[in-house]
Amino acid sequence: MDNSMFERRRERVFAEYHALRSRKNVVDQSWYNGVFERYLYPVLTRAHTPLFWRYDFNPDTNPYFMERLGINCIFNPGAIEIDGTVYLVCRVEGYDRKSFFAVAESTDGIDCFTFWDKPLVIPGTGEPDVNVYDMRVVLHEDGWIYGTFCTERRDLSAPPGDTSSAVAQAGIVRTKDFHTWERLDDLATPSPQQRNVVLHPEFVDGQYAFYTRPQAGFIETGSGGGIGWGLAPDIEHARIEAEYIIDPRSYHTVKEVKNGMGSPPLKTESGWLHIAHGVRGTAAGLRYVLYAFLCDLEEPWRVIHRPGGYLLAPVGDEYMGDVPNVVFCNGVVARENGQVLVYYASSDTRIHVASTTVERLLDYVVNTPEDPLRTAECVQQRIDLIERNLTYLETQDAELTRKARGQC
């Protein structure tokens, strides 16, 4: 059998793959806000997944060198640093719409993320998952690395012809080596459904603390009021008896429709630093952005700083993808050198990284004013900044003042 077509196509795919894998990322110089740096290229896309995940390399069974098991997108990674290596637990979605978890690692957290040969095998429960996704990864003070993720199952109470109604709950796994994962009971809460559940890194009053997102339905939050907080005495059979909203949704804000926790919080000298996501409605559909807030160090359920507006929103190509106008984050790494790497997905399609520091994030959350919630107060807030700036500039340099005004 003539395998020349097979060989030509394989060589082309290999060449394109290795060109992509060897490309160095660079800071996007067209972007600046002082809080973080964006990078020009995504750190991971569907094209970065190993070729042997997708193609059958045997010419006898795949003479046209076709993709047999395609990858649709890769997004929403949990993140952790262990012994100087950054690990991303990525959500990978096949052409069949099923998501699975796969680990990619990098020494600098920006370039050359390399996937492990095989996806993670997540044990099931007595009620098998149909789909799993969006794992948050945290090293807890009890010594285990935990993953909390969304487990999705069909809603058995739906009418027979309804093939889209689903139930979302929070699955929990733990590991010591990142290879073997132990499945624990799904988190039980008073809410009918749960999403975006994050385990707090430390015990609170001797119990495991969870950030939750109570909701009435699979998509709609219903009476779910925002980001919740609850304690569970046992992690193997975690049950929260009472949920309290610590960061509520709010009318005509970036978290009007929904909001949920992103990554596990960063412990800083000033408090627990959170990066969350907020959702609002637009004429074109829902818009997801990231926002930040700070909680008290001793009372981690109490918000002490709440900067107004969003921290990060889609720009440029990030707007486009499977679910447009979305950024989502469930993985942040604070490195020993002070660098903070924020891993975010754009439009449920690809993974990016933004780089900042603990100091800059704390400056942002502490000194950025809170949303006063009404246009009149927002205008006055901006006028106050303008007047302070003009007073300062006019005492410094007339030429600087002219430039700041943009005068020709």
C-alpha cells in the first residue's frame, strides 16, 4: 500500500505542531493598565494538545492521517506550583462535548507548557458523572492537595423529551502526587445545585471552609444571592448545614446576573486576596469578567476591600470563541519571587496568562474606590479624581499639564 499521502500529511502536522510549541511568548506592548501584563499569545490552545491524543499514527488503520478523536477547546485550568514547576489542571473538551482533565507543566509558568502523556483518571461515585470540569486546586494545611470541580449529571426529574436539563454539584478529589486521585463524596449543601466551589486553604474553627455559589437551577441562579461561605467538619463526607452570602450579586454592576469564586484565595499580609468572576447581561448575551476583593486575614468570610468594576475583561481576539465575550479564571499562582500568574480562559476556547505581583494586586484592591452604585455618585467620584490630578499637575509642570489634557 502506498503510504506517501499518509507520510506527507503526518510531516505537515508535525512541522506545524513543533513550530507552535517552540514559539516564545512575549508581553503584549499594546496593552497597559499598571495592574498586570498581558501576553501576546495564549499559553495553551487545542493545537497544543499532544498529537497522539488526536491522530491514529498507524497507516494501516488511518491511511488518510485523519483526526480520530478531535479536541474542540482547552480552558479553565486550576493552577498550582510545586517545587518550582507550575502545573495546570486543564479542562479539555473533545469534539464529543465531553470534558476531561489533563495536566500541563512549565518551569516558568508562561512558555513551553507540556502535557503529560495521558489525561487524569478521576474516580466516579455511586452516581456516575456525565461531565466534569473547572477544577480548582489547593494545597490544604492538612497536607493534601484537593481539587474541587463541577460534576454534571442529567436531571432525572426532567420530562422524557428534555435532553438538556442537568444538575450541577461540587465534586471533591485529593492527591499527594498529582497522579493518583482519591474521589470523596460530593459536597452536600442546602442549595439544589452548586457551581464554582473553592476550598479555603486553611482550617477555620477546626473545620473545612468552602466558598460556594448556591443556585436554583443548572444555569439560572434563582434566589442564589452570590458567593457563599460554609463550614464542614469532615472532608471525606463534606456537608455544609448553613450557607452565608459573603459577596452578593448587585443590580447594574459587573456581577448583576451571576458571580462566583475563581481560584483559591492568596494569603497576603493584608488579607485573603480573591479573584472572582462576574456576569452581566447584554444585548448580545452574557458577558463574563474578572473582579477582585480582599477578605480579613482572621475572619476570611468578611470582605474588607471591594474595588469597583472589573479587573480583567476580554480584549481583541479574546472576545471570539465557543462562548463569546467571556473570561474565566480558576487558577492563580503566587511564585516565591513575588510574581503572580493569573491563568484565564477566553470565550471557553483557549488559556491565557496575565502577570502581576502581590504588591500591585494589593494596591489595586485597597486603593481602587468601591462602586457607589449610582451614576451621580460615579460621576462625582471621577470628578474628585480629575480635580486632584489637575491640582497636582498644575503645581508640577505646565507642559505636563498640557500633555495630560491631550492638547495639540
